[in-house]
Amino acid sequence: MNSSRFLASGLRAVLMIGVSGMTGSVLRAQNAPAPSADPNAPARVAVAAIGDVTIFQDELVRRLLQEIRPHEEQFYQEPPAVTAQSVLRKMVAEKATSMEGRRLGLDKDEQIRRAVTQLETARIVTRLLETELGPKLRIEDSDVNQVMKTRPKLTRDQAKTVAVQAKVNQLREQYYAEVAAKRHLAKVTGNLARTAEIHQRLLLRPRQPRGPTQYWILNSQIVTDLSDEEKSLLLATFDGGQFTVKDWFQLLCEFPPPRRPKDLDKAEGVERVLEMGLRGPVLAAEAKSRGYDKDPEVLSELRRLEDDRLLYKTQEVRVKDIPEPTAEQVKAYFDADPSRFATNPTLKVDQIWCPDKETAQKVRTAIDQGGDFDALRKEHSLQKDVSPYSLTPGSEGVFWAQLAKSEPNQVLGPIPGFYGNGAKWRLIKVHEVIPAKTQDYSEQIASSAKWMLFGEERRRAVEAMEKELLEKYPHEVYSDRIRDLDPVEIALKQQDK
């Protein structure tokens, strides 16, 4: 990697760590990549539309890969077929559910608004800092040499990364001080001691009793234990925003309890937490003044997050009144089909993983002509020194159906299997077959059956709601654009990252 690219990637990595620390844990939930901003990238293909939302083929492809991945379950149940049509219908139904949640006003939910605000702050502050700090980031050989002098076990590249981190941190603190002065940041120091008193009340005298091992302030106490006047009590003001006691407690509750400061009964401890919390909002105010919050990519990502949160909130509202099944209902559910609660079948196998189907077919031909499986594995497999291991429905997902009827000493394949981020072709030698085993009804089985039945009832309620909403909200699916999308073929073409 050349120097400029190294510095640019290092800058973004350090900024994301710093900003995510300022704005909470919402970033960890944002795994879906944003649409490419590259003007030379090929045009995205729309596969469905509902309301003002378009679903694109690349989004459907990512979802297909998620749907076919294996999911470990206590009791195996053959999953429905995963097709582009069924998955796209589900995606459209989810968008309809989010739209219904917005119509019901659920987008005003405080947790949803906070999650959206956190993500917005993270994204626009990172972009602001990249713009402002990028041109100033210069790392000299002397900087790297100094790191290696103090940490001689590092390689030069590692030392360069450390030097970049230190420089970015220095530039970020300098820039924050400039912005804080520019935006007239002022702490309301007279309210720090009162915040410490409120902290002690919530910690030692909660309105609702906490569990016997919960000795820390809970998120729920921000709602139940703080008066409206206390929530709005100002701790800092700045051009474009303010920081209140409510903001302070929300920040505190993002700390794992063992890492929360021990001196929050004093104004000084409250101020240290306040100082940590101010960076994101102050820099976000500066970013908004420059229009970063109007960036189409940022707006699109915020909409996706809000839709996701609305989806779960609307589903939650729909199923909240479904009662837990009774003991009699659970027993009847078990008796109707005890095989649902059998132990999972298992295969003890060796595998030869091949880079492509052609190689796998050549290996298969060699086996059929008397070739030794172990020798061929050592010669051709992408994994040469792997001991025999177990395959289960939970590890195989959609591929289990091809393995379910195998027998000891049988060689299967070529068949696909999950490998890395995608799938590859393989040959499988079966050493042992451990069939599923039915189990007698017991207290443990009853508990599992209860939650399985409860889950099924909730899923049926959600599916009924989705059917209603697909009839309520006009939508269009472009079937001709998805007919060639086979999830297994997509996985086989997926490159390992």
C-alpha cells in the first residue's frame, strides 16, 4: 500500500474508533454496506418498489446469502426453500411493516430516535474529521523511528500504524478545541453537583427495586426515576445544541457497569463523564452547519436504520398480547409430533475442499478409479491438515438435504458447502452416521417445546400482519430481474474476504 493510501485508511480506522466511542454502540449493528458513491460504478438494478422505497438487486443478493447460511438450533426442522422470489417478498413485506410503524407514529419512539441520532453523529463527524484532518496528517520516518525505539518488538508497518493513531488523536483533540471555542461551548458548572446528587439517588434509592445482583443504574431509570425538570437540566450549551442531565445518564448507561467511574457522587466525576459526552454533539453541530447531514448516503443509511428499528417495533406491538402457552397446550404440541424434539443427526466425515467444480470433478474421478481419499486430500484440498469432524443440520443449512441419507464409507460429491464468506465444491467421505434419536417428554423438553410453540404463534401473527400490509400498501416486484438469481450459485461465486 502506498503512503497516501496507508494514511487515509489509518485515518478512517482511528476516526471510526473514536467516534463510535463518543456515540454509543449503535454502529455495531450497522453491517449492511452503503450504496457505492463511485460515479463509475454500474447502475443498481431495481427489483421491487413500495411507497418511496426501492429494493435493489445487490440488497437482495446480500439477503439471499444471509438466508441460506446455517443456523444452529436445538432441534432441527427442515427449513422452507430459499428462493429469490420468497426472500424478495419478505423484504417487501418488511418495508410495508416499517411504513405501517411510521404511520402509527412509532418512529417517535425514544430508543429509535436515539439510535438514529447516534448513527447520524458517527457518520457526519467522521466525514467532517476526514475532511479537516486528512490534509494535516503527515507521518515522517522520525515519527516511526521514535515508536520503534520505545516499542522495539513492533515491525515497521506496525510502528507506522501506531504513529498514525497517535497523530490522529492529537489532531482530533486540537480540532475539537477549536470547534468548541468557535461554537461557544459553555458548561453549566452550577448543575454538576446537583447531577451528582441525582446520580446517588438513582444508584442507592431506585423507584423500582432492582435485582439482587444489579447494583448499578439501569436504562429504565432514566424514564421512571427522573422528573421532566431533571431530564432537561442543562449541563452544557453550544451553538447548535445543548447537553442535558438526560443526555448525561444515557451516556453513563452505555458504559458497562464495572467500567463506570466510582466518583460520580462528586461534581468532578460528573464533569469528566460530561467532557467525554460533549465531543460527539459539538462536532456534529459543526458538521451540520456545513451540510454533512444532507449527504444522500448519510440520509439513506439513516433511513435504513430507522426502517429496521421500526420493523422490530411494529412486530413487537403486533405480538405483545399473545399469551405464553399453557402446560396443557405445550404437552399437546409435543404429543402431536415428538420427532420435532429428537436429537440432531450427525455425520463424522473427512472433506476435500476444491477451488472450483472442475477440480472437484477431477478428484472424484480419481477416487472412482481407486485413488486414496486421504492422499488426494493432502494433494488437492484447500484444507490439508484437518482431522475428521462432525457435520450437523445446523452447520450445513440448505446443504443438509444432500447429506441426510448418506451411509458409512460412502464418498459424496462433488457437492457445495459453506466455505469462508461463500461456498465451494467438496468431496465428503462419511466415517460414521449418528441418526436422530427421539426423546421422552421431560421438564427440559417441556421448556424447549413451550418456547418453540410460543415462537411459532408469534411468527404466524407476524406473517398474517405482513399479508394484510402487502394488500394495504401498493408495491411492485420486477420478477423478470430476479428469475436467474440462485442463492447457492451466488454463494459459490462469492470471493473470500
